[in-house]
Amino acid sequence: MGHDPWPIDKTRSNVRRSMRDSFPSLFGEKWKEAAEIFLSHVRRNHLETIYVLDYVPEMLSHFHQVGIYLGVVSNKNGVLLREEVEFLNWNKWISKTVGANDAVRDKPDKAPIDVVLDGSGISRSKEVWFVGDAIS
């Protein structure tokens, strides 16, 4: 694709946007081909590389037990993201999982938030918390 491989540190610090938002500027007209190469690799390996941080299952279980609605919004491919949630058996706590391409636009747009809240009886407000893993 005409690019040097990125070391993992550079990848972690530069990857924030969804594939459909970032790949066109990185790969130009070949972005869909690059996306297929990338997704092919990820599909083969993504479940083997998952690890769970200490106490996360207990936290999710507690939030669920006290009636807190839990949803996931990510720029990771939605199909892969839902496979991971199911693999971890976290779908018993997480009501809806929305990833890249599941809404008309991806994060940081509000569209995926609306999708994750749709049908929950909850609307965007100050009472809805969004917790992330990256500085926006």
C-alpha cells in the first residue's frame, strides 16, 4: 500500500477515527482494498488477542444489578465488536453494542450515541455518561 508499517506505539497514539473516516486519507483510492486486507487479518486474530482488565466483569455486573443501562459505542468495526462482547459473555450486561458503520456516521459524531440509546427509554442528557479510552 506504499506505507512503512507503524510500530504499535504509533498505531495506538494515531488511531482514533473509524476506518471509513481514516483510511481514505491514508490510502487514497485504494482505501477499500487496504480495509479488506486489514479486516482479513483482524478477523483471523481478534478473539485470541482479547484480555480483560482486573475487576471489569465485576464492575459491569454490579452496574447491571443496580439497573444502570450499559451500551458500548466504538469506532471498531461493529460486527467484530459484537463478536468480542459475545465472546466475553458481556452481552448479559451490555444492552446494545454499536460500532463503526452501524450508524450513518461514526464517533465522534452523535449518531452512534443515538443508536445505542434507541429503544432504551433514555435520551441524551447530563445524566448519561460516556466513558472512553482515549483523550478527545
